[in-house]
Amino acid sequence: MGRGFVAVKNCTLYLSSSYIIFLRFSIASSLLFFIYYKRLIKTDLFSIIKGFILGTFLLLAFWLQTEGVKFTTPGRNAFFTSTNIIIVPFLYWLLSNKNHP
């Protein structure tokens, strides 16, 4: 658990954050494309656009996380990432709840 943060920290010593993210997303996209090719060609354009928008936010989050690990320890980086996992559902609840004033 958490070894990925250490690996990313070590990679940032030799590669730029943008290159690391490019490699990670290229490998993941290629694998998912080959696994889900048949479903992808049946997908409507609106779903692809929504996926592109969500993917852009995911890319930004990964890039900021990778950029941030340069300035702190992998443990702190993991802590901030874990904190987001807890905070996001509460933010969604606050923004989507119809009963609050």
C-alpha cells in the first residue's frame, strides 16, 4: 500500500511530471481500448464527450498530484489524496442535497 507514491517520487527525479502522466495515461488508454473496443464503437457521442470531460479532470488531478510530490514526501502526498477521497462525497452531498437551506 502506498508504494505507487514512492515510485512516482523516484520517477520525478529523472522525468518530468508531464512525461510520467503521459506514460501512465498512454498505457492505461491503450489497454482499455483493446479490452473494451467493441463497446467503444457502440458508444454514443454524448457519452464520449462526457468521458472526455471527466478524463480531463482526472488528468489534471493526477498531474497536480505528481507535480506536488516533488515538494513533499510520498506519505504526505498519500495523506492529501486520501483526504480527498473522504471530502468529495461530503461536498457532493452538500451541493446536491435539496433539504439544506
